[in-house]
Amino acid sequence: MSEFEMGMSLLMTMTNLVLLLSIFTLFVQVFSEEAALGPNVVNVGAIFSFDTINGKVAKVAMKAAEDDINSDPGILGGRKLSVALHDSNYSSFLSFIGALQFMETDTVAIIGPQSSVMAHVLSHLANELHVPLLSFTALDPGLSPLQYPFFVQTAPNDKFQMIAIAEMVSYFGWAEVIVVFSDDDQNRNGIIMLDDKLAERRCRISYKATLPPDPMAKRSDVLKELAKIQMMESRVIVLNTFSKTGLLVFEVAKSLGMMEKGYVWIASTWLSTVLDSTSPLKPETANSIRGVLTLRPHTPDSKRKRDFISRWNQLSNGSIGLNPYGLFAYDTVWMIARAVKLLFDQGSTISFSNDERLISLTGMDLNLSALSIFDGGKQLLKNVIETKMTGLTGPVQFNQDRFLINPSYDIINTVETGYRQVGYWSNHSGLSIVPPETLYGKKPNRSSSNQHLDSVVWPGGETIKPRGWVFPNNGRELRIVVPNRVSYRDFVSVVNGTNKVQGYCIDVFLAAIKLMPYAVPYRFIPFGNGHENPSYYELVSKIAAGVFDGAVGDIAIVTDRTRIVDFTQPYIESGLVVVAPVKKISSNPWSFSRPFTPLMWAVTAVFFLIVGSVVWVLEHRINDEFRGSPRQQFVTILTFSFSTMFFSHRENTVSTLGRLVLIIWLFVVLIINSSYTASLTSILTVQQLSSPIKGIDTLISSSEPIGFQIGSFAERYLAEELGIPKSRLVQLGSPEDYAHALEKRQVAAVVDERPYVDLFLSDRCEFSIRGQEFSKRAWGFAFPRDSPLAIDMSTAILALSENGELQKIHDKWLSRSACSSEKSEDEAEQLDLQSFWGLFLICGIACILALLVYSLLMFRQYSRRSPEELDSTNRNNSFSARLRTCLSFIDGKVENSKSSSKRKRDSMHSDV
């Protein structure tokens, strides 16, 4: 080989070495950059049962989101998002296996699981390996972020769905509901939440029907529970389950006639997914759900949403319709992509590290060492929770409790042609007929007057709101207890030797029953031993304990009783009154003095003299009509004083102070005259009855015994409310006992309810009601708490009152005429000083002030006497002399300015 060839060979060898070195250096650089930037593929897992409606919709939506994200290199910096799907096929075991597989393949987040049962399990795994779980279908209220920090719900929590249902029940005025639900974590915890929210609105769940978890429920399971419900009172049924079990329930309900008039069905969001994603529905399915109310997660209208809906048929190949959970699936993938992008922007990488606790278990057959902890899991979770974006479902953001902001639902009514929207519910404004997003800028107003829904077509095609309950179809009659009274049997009584009851209260009840819009089977059960009136507190307690279904009789509506039972609208007014013996006051020559008490007469006479004397003092020096001899002046004082009673005084007052005192006194006299005239007229024209008992105040201040009716609430009221010692209270059992005790002075008075007293006084005119009625009460019929029968009976009682039937029943049993010719009236009370002391006080103050001013003026004038008068006084400095001088000055005549002017004019005329 020539030297040239050897040189060329060496040159080529060197060139190849340089080229190989360059290539190696390039590969090292690329691998270093890749190691620094992380893998080219971001792995995300998804665990669903893809044979379900939400599973099918989610599969299409997540694939669309994956494609949209990967079509924009700027989102993940050139990396690709890979969403791996795992079909759990309704199996919790397969869900768990799928989660383990994802954990072994460096998955940064998992979408799912579909059920809350697995969410509880997998959340523990996610907590250990720091892999966030994001689910838009596992919405169990029991999945607390405090217990499961790596689990995030990306759709409204079922708590808000239960609040919406509770507010619907309250809006329509139903008090009780029956719930049918699948016995799994999500549906069970949802019902617990519903129970709490109903209780806040004074509603309740009367029965809980549990079914095997979806889709394991069989027709026999459903038939067994619905047959029980048919025999119950409530007709408002809430169905909280999933689609397969839910449709089976409606199919069986249709066959049992439970989709007819009178029933109310409210289904959770599963039914709206069926309506949105299954089109057209089978005719038998559409017929079985007609008239049902259901909820659908509300998603605001937007251009992005409309564009996605227009793409849906192409994305799904027409295999299934889009429902809101498809939109939540799409947004969930985007939430993960944005969180991963932010993770890269924060300088983090996707890396995993081994868990030393799992490495120590390598001796076992399980390959647990393949499970690694996601180093950036906590930061990725933080980025997800802090997401702020606008997706297909509207604004996506979490509050401090990690709930999506502004949860809201569409309220849908299934009708013959499909379904129609009747309103919305939002956590901000409650029930409304306008989209919630239009109300977010306004102040929340959850008042009942601000809650509205459009008209609803109910099962059976009814447009009138169902009552929500019926009498149970189990052949049992209502047990209506009636007090077996011994006294006042006109109100309620048991016919001796029979089970027949009669009386005013019974007739009111029977008349009301006839106005009820449905048949009410019942039977009366007497309560009491027949020897004395029963205890009404014990009677009412029996209703609260469930021994009886209602009570009819003379039952007073008092506070203690309303705490344990519900009362109807009152059918007669009542209240406590005082009854005491009275004697008639006959007319006599001194009747004219009866309007005033002796003290009032005395004070009035004294003030006549005082005012006359004050006016005389004020007028004496300047008014000739108040001058003269001592006898004349004394007579003037008397005549002037008492003539003011009739405004006939002839003396004129010329001083300002005198006129002021007189004006005030004449006003007082006017009031006294008017009161005297009115009282005397009443005394002479109305029959008067006298008694030392004036009313309840007299009894309280005295120490005399007081009678009350056995069984009445009067005993407790007198002792506990008015503080009267029980030792003063005497039990009386009948009107005859009343009369005997009052006549023999065994009691000073009897306190009883007005209807009893009116009946007692109808033929006993020697007694009378003293004072005013106190402790206003009324009578009503009692039923268990929250019984809808109380409401309907109240409506019937109001109708009886309006049509006059209630008055006719009253006249039949309670009208009496024995004392009609001698109807007693309350004694016209004598007018005492207490009624007028204010007037006398004003007049007295005016007199004192006038005298004080007059004295000051006199002192001033006395001190300004002329020098001649002073010299004459100084010449005799004895006290008696000075006193005579002072009295002489006071008694001296002073020319009034008007009188002086008049005299001067008269003098001038005479000179002319």
C-alpha cells in the first residue's frame, strides 16, 4: 500500500472517529435535556365502568380533551398527554387492580373512580403515593378533604343536590317524604344529608327503603319495598340511586299504580343523565317516568359549550347523547393538563421515588416495590385545587372547602313529549325561574316569597299540586281520643252505657270531617274514669307517645301542649275569667254621690276652696269685686269657688296670674264634670252589681282561696304564671260545686275558661264575671307533630266559620236564655283619685307658682315704698308695728292701670 493510500485511510479513520464523537456528544446532550425536562408523555389513568351511561359519555369526552390538548404544543411544552382507560366493569376489585397498575406505570393523576365505594378505598392509596384522584361521579358527601386530601371532586358534591331536593319539598309544602335508595356509600350518605336538610325545614323522612347496590337490585327486591310504601301515609317519594336500579323502580311502580294521581316522585341526577344520553327512550320507559321531577347539574350557556355540543355526534359516532357529566369529564382532563403545565413552569419535573416501607416487603410474592411515590404529587394537587379557568361547565374554581363554586342544578319535569325545565336551584339564590348566573351579582335572597318554579305536570297528568299524603291503605281507623267529662257535658260527653259521644266539640269535628277532600276513617275512644274530669295534659301526652292519632274535645291550646302536638285552627275563643258572687245595688236618694269615691269628693272640695283662695289673693289688691268687709270677702271666696263648677262665676279676674290659675282650674272642672255626668248616667240606667272582687288583681293581692275546675290548665297557670300559692287553690268538679263553694264562701272566686263560665252563668244570675278576661286562649283539635291532617282540618274549620255552620253548632249547644231578662253587667267602677291626680297636680303646681310669683312682686313693691312711708315706719320699730304696716300694705288697694286710665278719661269728660 502506497503512502498516499495509507494517509487517506488514516484521514478517513480520523474523520469517522470525529463523526462518531459528535454523534455521541449530541445523544448525550439530548438525553441530558430529556432527563432535565422529564418524559415526553404525561400519563393519566381513568377508572370507569364503560358500560354505564356516564362511563360511555366520559370515555368520549376524555378522548376529545386529550386530542384537543395534544393538538396544542404550547400547553405541555411539546409533551403528549396520554389518558389510559381501565374498565372496572362494576367491580370494586377490578377498580383496585386498575389503580395499582396505574401506580406502577408512573401515572401522575387518576380520573375516577366512578363509584364512591372505591373512592373511599383508593383515596388511601393516593394519600400514600401522592397521586391525585379527580372524580366527577363519586360525589359522596362523606368524602372529606380532611380525611382524603388527594381526592378532588370536580363536579358539585351531592350535598348540594340534597339541599336542592329539601328546598323543593319545603317549597311545595310537604312535611314528610319516603326515600328509596341503593345501599351504597354515595346514596346512603346522600340520604343522611337529605334527612338533615329536611329537618332544618321542619320536614322529615318517614320511611327509608333500601335496595341492593346498583346494578344488583332485582325486581323482587323493588316489589317488596314498593308494596310496603303503598300502605304508608306519605305519597312524596325521593329516589336516590343509579340508572339501572332507578328505571327498574319506575317500571315496578308503574305496574303497582304508583305513577298515578296523588303520588310525587323526585329523582336524583341519574334520571337526567338517562334523558340526555338515551334518545329516544323506549315507550314503556317513557310512560313509567312521566310526571317525575329530577335534577341536572347546571352548566351555563357559552360559545365553547355550543361548539362542543355540535362536535359531539362526530366524536361519539351517534352512539350516546351528551350529558353534563361529559362536560365535567372534558374539564377534568383540562384541569390536570393545566396543573401539569404549571408544575413544569414552576421548575419541577415528573419523577418518582421508591417507598422504603414497600422495599422492605420485597420478600413477599407481591411486586409492591414497583409502586413509587410521585415526588411532585403535592405540588400538582395544590395546582389542581388552585385552578381558575373557564371550561365547558362555566367558571371552574374551588372554594376553601374544596367544593366547586356556585353549585347549581336544572329542575326538570318529565312529560308525555319528553321533558321540560321548570326552574333552577343554586346555592346562591335557591329556587328560581331564571338562570343562576344572572343572579350571582345580586345579594342572596332565600326568603320563601322569592322562591319560584314554573307549573309542574305530576304523575297521572295532574297540574294541581298533590297533597303529598293519604290515609294509609291498611284498614286501620284513626284512634280519636275524647275526654270523658263529668261536668259541662254540653261540650263533650259519652252517652251512658254506649260508646256514642256527643256535644258541641263533637259536632264541630263531624262537620269539619264532612268538608275534608277525602274519606277519614276514625273511631272515638273515651279517655277518663267517668267519675272526674280527666287530665288534659295526660291526654295530650298520649298523642305525642303514639297511643292515639288525634284528640277531639274542649282542649285549650297552651304553650306546653304545642311543644309536643300540633293543633288545628281554633274553633272557639277562650281565656280565663274570674267568677264571684254579686249583689244588686238598688237606687237610693244618695245615688248622685256614687260616681266618685269619698276621697275623690273630699279632694275636689278642698281644691275648690284652694283655687278660690288663691284667686282671691291674686285679685284682692287690684279688683274691687274681691274687696269689702271680711264677711263679704269670705262669701266671695266661697261663691266664686263653687260657681266655677258650672262656669257661672260673676266675678271678673283682671290679673294675669289670676286668669292663668282660673283657666287651668276651669279645664280641670270640665274634665271632672264630664266624667261625673257619664258615670252617673251609667249608674242610673244600667243595673249595677256589687262585689269586693274586682278581677284577677284583687285575687292576687288577697289571701282568700280560689276555686278552679279539675283537669283545667287554670291550676298550673295560677300557680306558675301568677305565683299564687297552691295552698290557696281549691279543686271543684262541677257547676254545682262552683255554686256551693261560692255561696258558702269556701272560695272567694272561681277562675275558669270563658266557655265554661258562660254556660255556668246562663242560669245562675247571682254570680258574675268580675274584671276583664285574661290569659287569652282558644280550643282546637290535637294531632301528632307534623301531621298533615291538622292542616286540612284547619282549612275545614275555617270553611265552617265562613259559611256560618260553626255559629249554628254553637247556638244549638251553648245558647241559654234563662237569665236573658236579667243579664248582668260588670259594675261601673267608681271614679277615684287615681284617675284624676294628674289634673290636680297640674292645678296645684300652677297655684303654688302663681303665689310664689305674686309674693316676689309684693316684696319688691314693699321694698320700694315712698320716703314718707319709710319715715313713718321707722318712727315705730316694734315688731307688731312693722307687721301691721306690712299687712296694711298687702291689704291696701292698688289702682289697676286699666281702671286708672278709665277714671282719667271720665274726669276729662266731666271737666269738659
